[in-house]
Amino acid sequence: MARIVMKFGGTSVADMTRIKAVAERVKREVDAGNEVAVVVSAMSGETNKLVAFTREASLLHDAREYDTVVAAGEQVTAGLTALALQAIGVNARSWLGWQIPLRTDGVHSKARILGIDTDDLIKRMKDGQFPVLAGFQGLGPDNRITTLGRGGSDTSAVALAAALHADRCDIFTDVDGVYTSDPRIVTKARKLDKITYEEMLEMASLGAKVLQTRSVELAMNHGVRVQVLSSFVDMPGTMVVDEEEIVEQQVVSGIAYSKDEAKITLVKVADRPGIAAGIFGPLADAAINVDMIVQNVSEDGKSTDLTFTVTKADLDRTVQVLESRKADLDYKAITPDPNVVKISVIGVGMRSHAGVAQTMFKTLAERGINIQVISTSEIKISVLINEEYTELALRALHTAYGLDAA
Ligand code: ASP
Ligand code: MG
């Protein structure tokens, strides 16, 4: 007997036909004698719809009311899934975040989980009841509903698996696993049987939107074995596991991309101590995340150009913050550019292999693709290029690193 958390994403619970199929899938694990807890997302498209309503109601929406609204989608699917399970003889009941409670901090609209009270859940599971949790939502210190950020029900599921010491956390989605690159663009992309937490973390944060990034961090920190698989086909997916579990590690495991980057250059900003702090401090205060940063060598010793990236959604706000600081920062101009894409080559094997970056630069050069910014970490090399070359760059790199399917 195993203890399993099964999480179903929006497309897996998109309508009643799908919800009934989910119930059957859960019943199989139940019939096999396993202890099962289910976590569900809202029906696909539902959260977007609710978010749009909040915008329509008020552009400057109160994040607490936003959470009250957008958490509603998961309440519906949790109840419907419990009903569908009951209809086929499984003793299921729904749980909302506040009922468990799943406690979070008070950062409404992107709250972090502080803890899950599992006593009641475990007691009832031992009595043969199967909980169906509304993902994405929790209870804040102000006693109000919080949500965990878009895609947050993955994090609900992994946190629950950690709290329940589950043997596995199966994340059911509409893709059958994690691929070496986006199969919609790179037709020769291959499904990976296993991927390390660290690689998955890089993939997840780079627009391979299979799992919410925080769910992978959480899985890594708590050693939760996560499987990404499809609820539409019946076959094993990709296991996200510890590095030790992977016997034959490729140097590069995947090529990811993110179109969610925007580039900003501060032209002729003063070149003296405190300027970087003067730029990035106010951005941090405005909760704007900066990703890549390059500062050019100063030609005259007085001023220099500084380029960095933020998410596309933060671009306008970033420009506003910088404009409000123009007097202090003493720059000549700001040039925002949303037409960029970040392409990343990822693999834990990079730690022990040289020449990985060179292959990337050479491949892009041969295609005439100009690199605007480069950043590296131990297991990743990223470049910022013109968005227009996304497909070309992904396919060329996939081939260059020997990832193409036979
Ligand atoms: N329904 C929420 C969203 O669309 C949470 C999730 O699906 O994970 O972002
Ligand atoms: Mg999702």
C-alpha cells in the first residue's frame, strides 16, 4: 500500500466528462488499496475569467478581494470531483484551504504556504475517507482566503505530499511528461523518463510551464518524488527525482525558452559606487524581480550603459520607477525592449563538462543570431536574443546538443 497525492490540472477537470474520467483514475488507485489524497485546479479558463472580472471591477483591485474571487474556481471542482467519486462508490469529501487549514503568509495573490494541519486529514484517511482538496488556496494570518500565485495548485499538491509523507505526488496535466524542449516548436523533442529537481527547477522557471516553480523547490527541499503525467493517456510520465537516481546523465537535458522577458537599458548612467544599489533597491521595493543584468565597461570613466531584464508584465512599472528616480540616478535615457526571448540550455552534466557554452554561441552565430545578454549558472547557460528567432534557435540548439529523437 502506498500513500499517493494525485493532482489534476485545469484541462483534466475541464468539464463533467473529464471530471468523471478523473474520478475513475482515482478509483483505480483506491481499488489497488492505496491511500489517496486528491488536489484539483479550477476548470481550464475559469481562473482567467475570474481574474478578468476583478480587473473589470477595479483596476487597482484589493488583493484580498482578488483572492476571494479567484479562489472560487477550485471550490467548484473540489466539490464536483468529490461528487463524481461518491457516484462511483468512493467515500470522498471536499476540503477548502481554510477548512484544513492550509496556512499561508499574508501576501495576497502570491502567498507562501506556512504549514498544513494534517491531523484531521490523516485520521479520516485512516478511516477510509478520500480527501479532495481545492488547490491554489489557503488561509492567511488575517483569517482571509489567500491564493498561491498562478499555477499554484501544483504547489498545494507537493506541499500536501510533503506534509503527508506521501510516497509519490502525481501531477496530471495535458502533456504526458517533461520534454527536452517544447514539442510544439521542436518536433524532434523527446520525453524524458527522469529529470533532476534542479533541472526541472530551471525548466519550470523558464516557461516550460509544466509545473509551478515553487512546487519544484518544495519537492526538492522535502524530497517529494513527483511524477508529471497525462490524465488523457494511460502511460508513465516523467519522474522528477534526485540526481543520484539518474544513472546515465546527459550533459544537456533540455533547451527551454521564456518569452516573458523584457529588456531595459539605462543609457549613460553614472559610473560610481551606489548606482546599482540605487537602481535595483527601488525595483526590489516595488516587488519587481530582475533577472539578467549586464553592465558595460565605461568608456569615459564617468558613465556606462546598464542592461537588465524583468518580466514583460513588470516592464511599464519598471520604467515608471526608474523615471521617478531620474534625478538621483543621473542617466541619459531609458530604452525598453519587449521583443526579446531568453533561451536556456540546461543540464547538471555541465558541472563536469567543458565547452557547453561554446557549442551554444557557435550554433547561434552560424544562424546569424545576435546574442544581447548572457548569463550562466552551474547548470544553465542563458542568452537573450530577438524574439523573432525563437523557433530557429531552439531547433538548432536541440540538434547541436544531440537531443533530437531518432
Ligand atoms: N487555477 C489556478 C490558475 O489557473 C491555479 C492552478 O491551476 O494551478 O492559476
Ligand atoms: Mg498548471
